[in-house]
Amino acid sequence: MVIPIQFTDFSKSKLKKIHRYYSDNVSSAVAAKLVQSIISSTKILATFPKSGKQELFYSDRYGVVRSVQYKSFKVLYVVQETRVSVVNIFDARRDPEVLSKEMIKLKM
């Protein structure tokens, strides 16, 4: 069964920030390719929603949170009955304390 993948408003804003950062610091072509590759890394979830690694750090607070990774970027998602919701996208090299505070703001 194939289920839809939904990007939350928060995850869309994170993709825009990633694009803006790479456009400003590298090039717009690299930024576009990077964002497209991050999005493409989620396509397998439509068929195999539980294929991502379970993130125990976030699952304690938000239920079962899983992730897929593209290069240094982690895509956090939650499997729901009728869809996969991408809830956050971040560079895994960032400080975990900052990421934890960012996740607290999320409504899942």
C-alpha cells in the first residue's frame, strides 16, 4: 500500500532555510539540488513507512519518531494511519541542545 507523504509547515520552512543558506553561501544550483535530494530521500516512505531508523531521543516525548538521512541532513517523520508526516529537517552536525529546544516548539 502506498501512503502520501506530507511535509508540515515547519518542515517546509526548514527546507526554505536550507535553500536560502546554500544559495547565499554556495550557489543556487547547489541549493536547489540539495533540497530536491532531501525531498527525494523521503520517497521510499510512501511504500515502506517504517523503514527509517527510530529516533529514541525524540520518541520519548512525541511517540514513535523515525528518520531518514541524506548526507548530513536528518528528516524526522511520524507514521500516521493515513500518511507519513515529515515534522523536521535539520543538519545532524548541529548542537543537540538547540535541536531539542526546536523540537519542543513542534505540535505533533
